[in-house]
Amino acid sequence: MKTMSTNFLTLGIETSCDDTAVAVLKNDGEVLAEFLSSQIKDHARFGGVVPEFAARKHLENILPLIDVTLEKAGITGKDLSLIAVTQGPGLMGSLLVGVGTALALSQAWDVPVIGVNHIEGHMFAPMIEASLEPPFLSLIASGGHTEIIKADSFGKYAMLGVTRDDAAGEAYDKAAKLLGLPYPGGPEIDKLAREGNPFAFEFPIPMKNTPQVEFSFSGLKTALLWQVKKLKDSGQELPVNDLCASFQRAVTEALVAKVSLAVRLTGIKNVTASGGVAANSALRRALSEGRWNTYLPSPSRCTDNAVMIALAGRYAWVRGVRNQDGLAPDPSLELPLTI
Ligand code: KG4
Ligand code: ZN
């Protein structure tokens, strides 16, 4: 087994959903190489991710992607210190490809492997570009998750609140479908909203004034559905840009209201956000208004990527986590919580 050196090289592998992503990280932050093969175009024609198809695409892509990533980093597999792979949560078939590949390469190259929780990976995304020490609050808003987590220290987390139904990204994707926009909906709505009036329609802002850190987005989606129906029934052309801008305002206000509540409840002023929805321009603006110390990853590091998995894996390894024996994909893997 390799010892810790000043050239600690971590290979990150992320295959939890529809992106095959690989990266090589040197020590705590220097990205030597990074490649991502997105399946968005493959799944767009189905209007969402088809799990079986995603797994097959990962299988086709993963080894060539690892080859080019190592080549670009100027290293061979045997130079690695650690392989960090997403263990869950995610799609079973997709996770199986990543974990199976990581375990096989670990044997072939005699390099240890560590399984990483995908959500913890997202929590580390802001630290790729900025140094940040706990305690901090982390808003994770993606296609499958919407939650606020308190990090007391690395590896010691408390879940402050989650969504009761849809995730914020899921709400964006469903709203886009309703408006006849392509998948994934978030980036598309974000783009069209720039040309629209966020106050054109008054959508309900879910849970805005409840005293708990909690989210709900299914009612908002229904409100949009009714609004669209009303406009269509009256024979009007859909003001898509205004609908996008107003919908985006409601999602943003719902998320920011709960970040604000979490700050008040905990007294912690270091706030991070990650997950695909953290790439949203309105949310980024609202979180950066100066009420807190906000740490946002660049938009491409908000969505799924392998650098965040490498970094979370490297930190976990350094604090003594060893989970290689019996490592298996877990589609509903929970974040280790202390509260
Ligand atoms: O974190 P991510 O890449 O994958 C999951 O782990 O789910 O997040 C994908 C989600 C999708 O629902 C997508 O529509 C949303 O993030 N998303 C956005 C934006 N970019 C991606 N939502 C709002 N605005 C964006 N700019
Ligand atoms: Zn994700």
C-alpha cells in the first residue's frame, strides 16, 4: 500500500446517474485531468433518464475515459495513490459499472479504493476552488435531492431538512416538460427566464413561511400546470419566457428562504450550495447577495462530476475511512449523520 506523499494522486470515478465522469486530483485541489461523457442527448428523446440505457452507456464509456484521463494527467494507473468511486445513492446499474470498474482496477494496479457518498461529493464541490473549513451549511439541490446539511466537521453531518416530495431539479425538469422544453429542464428554463418577467405570474412559494427547514415542490408544479391550461384554454400563445422566469423565482425564493432559516437556527454563516440547481443563475445571485459568506462551485462543478468525488474520497481517506472490503453499490446509500 502506498504511503501519503506530497504527490497523493486520486482517481475519481462518478457514474451514479447519466454522466460518466473521471478525474485525477493531485493532493487537495490540483486537477491534473478531467473528462466527462454526458448522456444528455441520448436520454433527451425519452424526456428523462432511462436507467438500463444509462448503465450500458457507462459500460461503453468508462474504460476509454479512464485511459484518456490518465494519459492527459501524464501518469499510469500504478502511479495512483487512491481510487475514489461513487458508491450511492443513484441508479443501481450505473453505480454497478463504476464500483465494479474501480474494484477491478484496484486489483490490477494494487491501488486502494474508497466508496464515496454522492451527496458528500456534492458537499465537497465548493472546496475544489476555495478553501473552506467546517462548520458550514450545505444546500444540495439536484435532480434527486433537495436538502440542507450542517457540516460540523468533515464526516460529521446533520440533516437540517429535506424535500417532502419532488427535488428542485426534478421540479425544473417537470416544468420544462409541461412547457414543451427539452430535457434537462433546468438549464433551458434558466436560459429563457433571462428574457422573461419574474413577476408576470404569482406562483406559490412552497413552505416559505413554515418554521421548519423543509421543501416541497409538487404543488408549484401543479400551479404551473393550471396556469398553462388556463392560458391555453383562453387561446393565448404561451408566454414561455415569463412562465420560466416566474417559476424560477418561486423555486429560488423557496430555497433561499430555507437557507436563511438554517442560518438563523444554527448561527452558521458559511453557506455552500451544490447539485445541478446550484448552477442556476437566479439562485446564485440570490445566495450571493452578501447576507452570508457564500461558497459556490463554478456551474460545471455544481452538476455531477468526478473531481468532487475524488476530493471527498481523499478527505475521507485522510480521516481514516476504509470501506474497500465488501464495497458494493448502494442505490439508497445514506449520508453518515451524527444527529
Ligand atoms: O447534480 P445533478 O447534475 O445530478 C443529480 O445528481 O441529480 O443535477 C441535475 C439536475 C437536473 O434536474 C437539471 O435540470 C438541474 O440539475 N439543473 C438546473 C440547472 N442546471 C442543471 N436547474 C436549474 N438551473 C440550472 N442552470
Ligand atoms: Zn448529483
